[in-house]
Amino acid sequence: MTIVSAPVTTRANRVEIHDAGALARAREILDACADVRAMGEAVKAAVARNAAWRGEQCINLLAPEAPTSPSVRALLAAEIGTRAAEGHIGPVNRWFAGTRHIDEVEALSVELLKRYFRCNYADHRLCASMIGNAVVYTALSAPGDVVMSAAQPVGGHSSNRSDGPAGAMGRKIVDIPVDPHELVVDIDAFRTVAEAARPTLVALGLSMTLFPQPVAAMKAIIAPWGGRLFFDAAHQLGLIGGRQFQDPLKEGADIMTGSAGKTFAGPQSGILVWDDPELARAVTTAVFPVWAATHQVNRVAALAMATAEAIAFGEAFMAQIVRNAQALARALQERGIPMLGGHKGFTATHQAIGDVRKFGRGLEVAQKLEKANIIVNKNLVPADKPEDWDFPGGIRIGTIEVTRLGMREAEMAAIAELIARVVVRGEAPEAVRKDALALRAGFQTLYYCFETGLPPR
């Protein structure tokens, strides 16, 4: 077989939103390839470099990431992923014949989710939690309706704001008042605003999430005019299922969405759970045919496996995640990095938020730590203004991956020391990197899964 080189095209006055330098380097790599097969090998080489660096050499403290178990990863590459399965579960509901085993896999996924979240209904077909949010807006509101959500500097996320699905779908956004010191909804201010705005839907979703929110009180305020409360648990989903956080559905939320790729520690997916049978038809028909068609059945199988792991190990895993986040936040504060929520124990989740404005702000600090093989993300803090969007004052730290690698409180103190050496004491990141590599080298096994069970004491 003859493999020909791909044609190269150029375009004047190119407009790129992506980083122009990164795209230029990619073009250089492809131009240097002898043929198309070599281009494919270049892709494989980039993936391998990421696996070696991020998967084995970095201390990953990103709150939105979790490594999946060997069983979950194997199912993501399974043959079933080549199969199409539009529609709801069941032969009459499918557009295609030959789906009886796919129905079995999807039904197992749904029933496992219902067991872990102790709920009446669950949907498994969403490829991202933001799509789950869009499903909720479709099912429970209409264009022109008022939706209340939290602004980004106090932890809100774009998916519930004017620049995300809510705004793009024509909903009018009104801010949920959040106490910037307590980092929870100011319930008295919320009552005033909500009674004036009379929102159809309150979207309680926070990507900076440290403490439980007053779900029951908020629902009681909006109930008189039939307002619905939607809990976006993108970050807290695993903690909720693992009984380490508030249970929004039991406290009055009408529906909950979340990401399977964060504390849930499964494949990148969106999950929907709810209890009210009156919502079932509106929600499931908003999933299909509106927002999901062929929905990656390999991902559904992997999600089912991750849910089984969560039922077996989730409570222990989630409890250690929270203990590690609290220990890491406390150790960072002791070493001179101001941490949000210190007067309340710093956090009740997997996250800790550092205020690094006096150290060069979040982007600069994150980039320095990356050179030391410590991965965090820049993050807005309540004091930030709109002009600070790209250069926010904080960093967000998560403990999902380090916990799944078997680390505990002692290792959190060691990580805090490494961070302080770079951020507070100004040591060269390259000098700290060798100690970060040494720490990471001792933790290469993923736990809280069927292959390895719980980490050794």
C-alpha cells in the first residue's frame, strides 16, 4: 500500500482563537513528517509524552481531574464503543436493531447510578456535565425565564451564566448573593432578590466549592411560585454519593447534575439524577432527542464500572479526599499562603483555595509550580474584578488524584512544603522539581478500585 503525503494548505489573514504558537508548532511537526503514517505516529508520541509526564512524574492537584482505574480505561477502548445506540433503552425505543447487549450495558449503568446516589431516576447518556446543565434548562425552563446563579468570582461557573448554555438559550440571569467570606449563599439577601425576581429556576452550581449550601432554605423561598432548584454538583458528585457531603436531593433540590470525571473518578461524562416522577418525561426527552444521540456506549460501560467501584470503595475514598484537602490547606496556611475558609476548617470538599495575590497572582504561581512538576490551576477569588479574569488572584488545589495514588495527610504536608519553597521562599522551580519527582516516584499505584483495593496503611 502506498501512503501519500497530505496536502498542505495556507490561509492569509488567519483568525485563531487557539494559541497561535501551539498551532504553528503542530504544523511544523506535520510538515516534517515523511508521510501520513508518520503524522499518526506523531500523535501517538505526544500522547505517550503526556502519559509519562502527567501520569507518572507530576504531583497533580487539579480539582477537575481524576485518574480512572485499569478496568475503566479498558472499557473506554472496548469494541462496544464502535456501536451506535440512539434512543432510550429498549428495542422499541431504538432506531437500530441489534442493540440487546447495549440495552443490557446501559440498563446496568442506570441502575448502578441509582444505587450509588440513592435516587429514583438517573441518566447516563451525557458526554459532559455542561450538557447536563443544558438538559435541565431545556426541561425546566423556557426562553425569557429568569434563572438565578452564582457569579464566577464567588465560585460560579460559566455553564450557568450569560456566556454559557443558560445565556445562549435565552434565559435571563440574576445573581445569587453569596457571602464572599463565608463562601455560602447569603440566605437573607437571596430571599430579597428571589422574591423580587421570582426565578423559574435557581441553578446552584459552584466550581469553587468548599462548603455545603443552604439548599433546603433556598427551596423553601422559591417554592411558593413553583420555582425549581437545580444543584450542579459537577465537583461534589462523588462526595455526595460517598456520603461525605450534603445530599441535595434529600434537602429539596429538584434535580442534580454532575461530572463523572472529578470526585466521581470515572470517565469524562455528565450524570443526571432526580427523584420526582413528574420530571421524568421532560428530562429524558430533553436528553434524547434534544442533547444526545449516539452517546458513546464504551463511555457508558466505563461509567457503569466506575459506579460499581464507587459503591465498593467510594465512602473510604471520598473521606480520605476531604481529610487530605483539609490537611493540605492547613499546611499551606502554616507556611505563609493565605487560604480561603480558614475560620471554618478551610474546606469540606476536595478543594482548597489559596489567595496568592501577594506572590504574583494565580497564573504566574501556577506556571512556576508547573516547572516544579506540581500542577494547580489559576482561580478567581472573591476580591477579583472583571479585569482580573485572565490573571486571577488565586489558585485552586484538589486532592483527588494524590488520594487515589495512596497519599495521606503526611504526604499533604510534604506537598505543602514543596509548594511553599516555590511560592513563598522563591526557590527556583527546577531545584524543587527533583524533590517533587522523588515524592511522586513512591506513589505509582491507583487504589480504591477492584484491581488493588484500599491503599496499605
